[in-house]
Amino acid sequence: MKILHTYNRLVTREVISREALDRLKQDASASGVPLEDLLLKAGVPKHEILFCLAAQYNCPFVEFEEGLIVSQQITRRMDMEQLKRALWLPLSISKEKAEVIACYPGDPGVVEDIRSTLGVDDVAFKGALPSDLIRIIEHNQDLNPGFPPAAGRTPLAKVRTFLANARSQYACYRTSLAKGRTGLAFLRTGIAFVTTALLLFRVFGMGYLTIPEALLFAAGIVMAIDGLRWYLPARATGKSLPDCISSEPTNGTSVLAANFKGESPEFHRTAEVPNADTLRQGWNRLSPVMRRRFLASDRTDLAEERTALACYRTLMARARTGLSFTRTGIAFIGLGVALIRQLPAGPWSIVDALFILAGAAMVAEGFFWYVPGRSAGAKSSLSVKRSEEKPRIWDFVFPPAFALSAVTQRQQVLPLVKGFSEPGIWATTGLALERTLLAERRNVMARLRTIMARSRTGMAIIRTGMSISAVGLGLLVYFGAASMLWTLFDLALLGTGLLLIADGAYWYLPAERARQQLPYCYGEMEIAIPDYGVPARSWGKAVFNHDDL
């Protein structure tokens, strides 16, 4: 059981009244909050509390500082979250003795817990306030105050690695789908050859054209089979696409985490950390290490956005593949309907009906792929719009003066540079900022690629609409309006095609306007190569020409 310390020295020195001290003891007992934390909140100076504790436990006391580092050999074997609850941390461990920081060195339960956990008999104590000890533990976990273990730079790096792997998989999916669309082009060409050969045979029968017709028919069959060989793996790929990873980043105040169970990780976002937003707003008062932790979280959020956009582009690529299949099916339906209406009924009518049935199956499957792609296009557009409205990383680091209140401007005081902070740690922070800014630029280009993918999908919708309306209009013009049912069928095709053309324009035109406004389409791009050992004016530059990208 923890010992509630007496603070007669505080009362004697009139730092706090006896009544106030007793009231805080009661509050600590009722709430479970350490009495030392309540004393600090009540305005008692920290050094006064440390004097009282040092006198009671007869051991030196330490305060939090970033230079207090525990060996990784110790931190790896200890449950750091459990140590935060137990309020002790080993600094060194030998066979028989351990040096430990503890908040309650005189508590027999704490002493026994340390001895049984570390397997030692002799324990040399250093004291610390609960808030300081928790920060020491969190700092050795590579965490900012109050953040969960997932906010450490190593766990965040693991998450970014898995996100990069997911983007590579999406790229493979898009390549397979592009190959499938090429296969469908082969299939359409082969079917055109087969159809032409059959029509010639039906019109002219057996004769001198039979050999060319047979060769054309055989070439069409080979091309159709080859196209199917390309398309079927893409069809299987399209069915196995995973769900898109997408959450709402909170500018580093919550953390994207992953549960590494099974073959693939499960991503989730932690709850927002209390007071993390206030901590981040005081950027210039953060130490370099704390800044790098926020920047690592920012890079993870940016990687998540790039992964979500890659997923949306993949779904839109699948939709374009489906639309390509739909255009093939529409050609089949138009051909079958034209043959049935033009030629008298007979044994060949079975072939005509097969054309129509095959075309209807293709159209159904194509639209089955198109609907999720359309949803992905809408989500991607909304995601890009939200991202463009958010503040940039540079705005967090160097916010414009007019955006700050007078109180905030007074708080923007640069922290003191301690001995262990120079010079390398500042260069490391600068490199972390540079990496984060480059990641943000990659996201800008990923948004552009997503916009252009939406534009291409819009053009595919327009082409599909034009194919459908062309078939309907062609049948209507050629056969006229003699039959009411066939006329309604032709008008339905024409109207459906016009609706798809309008829908495609709705996708295409805004995407084209956005593409023209973004700066990464033409011209050169310069990226500074930082060398924090020399002034910024001496840094080199890497120049990338649009023609080289």
C-alpha cells in the first residue's frame, strides 16, 4: 500500500495551509490521483515538494530531462505500460543489485515488487514525482506526454512500411487490370473477326471466299481466346481487392496504429490524446525529440492518405475495366438485334440470340464493376477536397503571425538549447521536417494522380455512353419506328447512353479543371538538398524536368 506523505514542512513554511493540505489528501484518496500532482496543481512549487520527499525517504530525487536515458536492454525486457502503473523504473540491473527510480521508495509493496520482478536483493533508490517518472518512462518509450505506445517512432515506422506494401499491392492490381483491359481489346477484335467471317458466310455461302472467311474466323478465335487468357486473371484480381484504408487524421493528436495479427495488419486510429492539440500548438516550445515524434505521426498520416488514394485509383481502374467489358457487351447486343431484325428467322437465329445473351451477360458484369468504382470516385474527390482544405505541415511549424492571437504570439518562445541538444539533434530534426515536407509533396502528386484517374474514368464512362447511344441511334435510323416495342428499345439505349455521357462529363470536367490548376504537370521541380552543417543559402538543389519524370 502506498504511503501518503506528510508535508509538515510546507505548512511550517506557510507554503500551504493545514486545512488545504488535509483537503488535498482527502481528494487524492477519493480520486486516486497522486497527492504530489494535486499539490502541483494547487500551485505548490516543485522544489518544495522534492525537499519534503527527500527528507522523508532519505534518497536523492531526480526530475525529468531528455538526457535521462535507460538502456534498451532494460526497456525491451520490461513492460513499460505496467511500470507506469507501478510507478518505478530500473536504471541499471546487476546480479544482486538494481538502481531504481520510484515514486514511493518506502512502500514495502513497491520494494517487494521490484525485487521479485528484477530478481535482486539490494535496491538503490532514486525518488521522483509521479508526473516526472511517467514522463521519464514515456520518453524512453519514445512517446510524447500522454500518448499511447503506438505513437513511438518505431511502431509508426512499421505502420508506414505496411502501408507502403499495400500501395505496392495496389500498383500490382492496377497493372493486372490494365492487362485485362488490353485482353478485352484483343477479345473485341477477335469477336469482330469472327462476326465478319460469319456474316460473309451467311450472305455468300460456300464459294471462293470460304478460305479467307475460314482464316478470318480462325484468327478471330485465336485472338478471342488470347484476350480471355489476359482478362480472366484480371477478373480474379478485381474480385480480391481489399477494402480501402481510410480514417480521419487529426494532425498528430491521434495515432494510426496496426494490430499485427495474421497475414495482414488491421489498422485503426486511437482516440485523441487529451491536451495533445494544445501541446502541438506550442511547437516552438517543444524539444527537438518531441517535434520529431509529431513529424513521424504526420508522415504516417500522409502515408495513410496516399494508400487510401491508391486504393481509390485501383477501384476506378477496375471500373474502367468493367466499362470496357460493357462496351464489348453492347456491341454484341447491337449486332445480335440487328441480325434478328434484318434477316429472316432460321437456324442462324440461334447464333443471333447467343450474341444478345452473351452481350447482356457482359453488360451486367461490367456494370457490377462500375458501381463500386463510381463510389470510389466520389470518395476520392471528397478526400482530395478535405485534404486541400487542411493546414500544411509548414503552417504548423511556422504559422503566419496574423493567424496567431496575442497570447499565442507571446508563448512562441524558442526553447533553450542544452548541451546534449547540439548540434546533431537539431540537424536530425531538420531532416525529419524535410522528410515530412517531401512526404506532403508526394501526397499532392498522389492527389493529382487520383484526379487524373477520375478524369480517365469519366472519359471511359463517356465512351461507354457514346457506344450505347450510337447502337440505339443506329438501330433507330436504320430500322425506323415501324415497331413500337423495338422503337422503345432503341430509345432506351439512346437515353441510357446520353445519361452515361452526362455522368462522364460530371466526372471529367471538374477533374480537368483541377489538373490544370496543380503545378506538377509542366515545368521543372526543384528540391533542396539540406546540409544542416552549412547555411541554407549554400544548400544544393536537385532539379527534375517534367520530361524526365
